[in-house]
Amino acid sequence: MKLPILHYPDKRLRTIAKEVSKVDDETRLLVKNMFETMYDAPGIGLAATQVDHHERIIVIDITNDKSNPICLINPEIIEKDGEIEWEEGCLSVPKYYESVKRANKIKVRALNEMGETYEIEADELLSVCIQHEMDHLNGILFVDHLSKLKQRRLLEKLKKTAKVKN
Ligand code: NI
């Protein structure tokens, strides 16, 4: 089932997600729906926060053919190294792209859909994507990393578009 995606500046995107205490069938159904929502959008990552579900769950697939679905539950960055600048976008901020600086290499510990602990090492796009989605779980959007001027311009643009729609 496809889930509705919240759009910036919706206040619910500022919610800090809770740890998943038990990975069960309900969690797996949410993960399945999140993958469906992400692939349909289409996007390469989605955090539960974006579908107004405030648990620490992320889905990612940076391939073009849906061949590497990654589910991270209660993700934790345990190592980071280097710096990279990447032009990011977000399903919650449609049609807006800006460069953000993040760590290049990261090592992340998380649970999978079966509730098993695993570790994943990532760099470049996958690393950027994981960090972007983990930000969502803390109520942070990629636009928060931009200058105040850029943030103000974006909000003004969104206000204008909303007026046109009405
Ligand atoms: Ni996003």
C-alpha cells in the first residue's frame, strides 16, 4: 500500500522518532509499504517520519532496477570519515536540489526486517543517502543544512506555489 508523504514545511516532519522496541509483523508491513511508496515516488530513500510514522525506520535503494533494497531499523553511525559534497533532493521537498556537505565514509549498525543486528559500510551516494534519512528520524531536513538565505527563498517559493494552487 502506498502511503502519503508529508511535505516541508509540515511541522510533523520535525518529530523525533522513537526506537523500535520489537521488530514484528507490523514493522515488516510498514517497511513493505515504505518501499512501495519510495519506488513509486520514485525516490532512493525514505524515512518513516516522512509517512507520519515516528519510529526509527529507513528504507533505501540507490540502484535503478530495485536490486538493492536496504532496510535500517534503529540505525546508528559507529564510524565516520572524510567529507563529501553532494547535490541532494528529498521526497518531502519536491523539485528542489541543493548541495550539502556530509561525511564521506560511514559505518552503520542497525537491525534488519528480521530484527537481526548488522553493519553496513557506505561511501558516496549510499553514505549521503543514509545520513540524509537518519536526519529525518531526528526531525532534520536537508534544507536545514543550507544558508538562512536559501531557506528563506525556498519558503517564499513554496508560499507562492501554494497561493497559485488555491
Ligand atoms: Ni528526505
